[in-house]
Amino acid sequence: LYLRSFKREFFSRFGTLYDVRHYTGLKKRKRFAKRHGVFVQSLYNSMLQWQSEPLHTSLLGGMERRVRIAAIQSFHLIQGYMEDGKRRSNIEEGKRRSSLKAGEDGEEEKKTARQLCDMAIRIYGLRDEIYLQLMKQLEKNPSSTSRHRGWKLMEICLKKFPPSDVLENFLDYFCRQRSRITQVKLMYQRIYLGADQV
């Protein structure tokens, strides 16, 4: 109880310092905005905002090559789970919603979430990248369905692996600013327990 009130007070005074844009581990925006050596203004402007196209590089800087490749794969999984980048017709969307209401268990969703969590647990340097990618896809996302699925995936991840000590306050602040206290509680439970084993 004390920790909760302390954090609430702390973020009310110093929260803006923990806006994700100030996270020191991020790749420099100019570097992120280069695709195949060519500067792309739209990438520069929207580095930490929702995008429908695949990610071309990691959000974090200083990662070894295999982790950067895994970061691109993790973003693909996140987009698949959130159904970003897919354009469904009204008929397809209606069928999907009715099948979900009918109790279809969403095996594909579970498989995607499991793959993402397994990658994060196996490749330590990928954990913060995944949380940053989730925050990116939740920021200025035009689809309420996608946002709902993104928060659901964030919850699944928080049940499996914690963010690093360095990212913790940034993720906490991001969730609090959006009134996602469930995710904050899950994060601290997982920090206390540590990551699951593969």
C-alpha cells in the first residue's frame, strides 16, 4: 500500500521524466529513420507511434545482430496478435466477432502470444524491446479493437517476464497515464517473481 501511494505521488511530481521518449536506451531517431541507408521522414516522425507496416529495425540501440533480427520478428508477432496492418472487410470482421462470441478459443492468438513470450525469455536483450514495441503500437493507434488486443498482449507478457530495472518506471508511467493499473500490478508481481522458465 505504501509503495503504491509513493509511486502515485512520485509520478505526479516527476512523471514527465519517464515519458518513453526520454528512455536513454532508444536508438537515435535519425538512425532509426534510415531504411536501406535512406532517411525516411515518416519513420523519423513516428518512431514511437503506431504503424501498420512492418518494423525495419529495432527501437533499442546497441543490440547485437541476432537480437535486432529477433526484434523485427517480435514486432511481426505483435502486429499479428493486434491485427495491425490487416484490412478486413465488414463481412470478415462480423464473422470474426460472432465466432469469438460463440466461444472460439483463439488458438492462433494463444500460439502467437506463446511464441512472443518464449522469444523474450530465451533472448534476454529482447524483453525491453518487446515492451517498447507494445507501447509504440498502443500510442495513437486508430483502432479500438487493436488497442484492446495490445493491452491484452501486454498483460500476457507481464505475467511471463519483467521489464529491466531501467525500463520499469517508463513502463509504469506509460500504463498509469492510460489508467492501466492492472498492468502496473502485474508488472510488480513479475518483477518480484522474476521471469518464467522456458
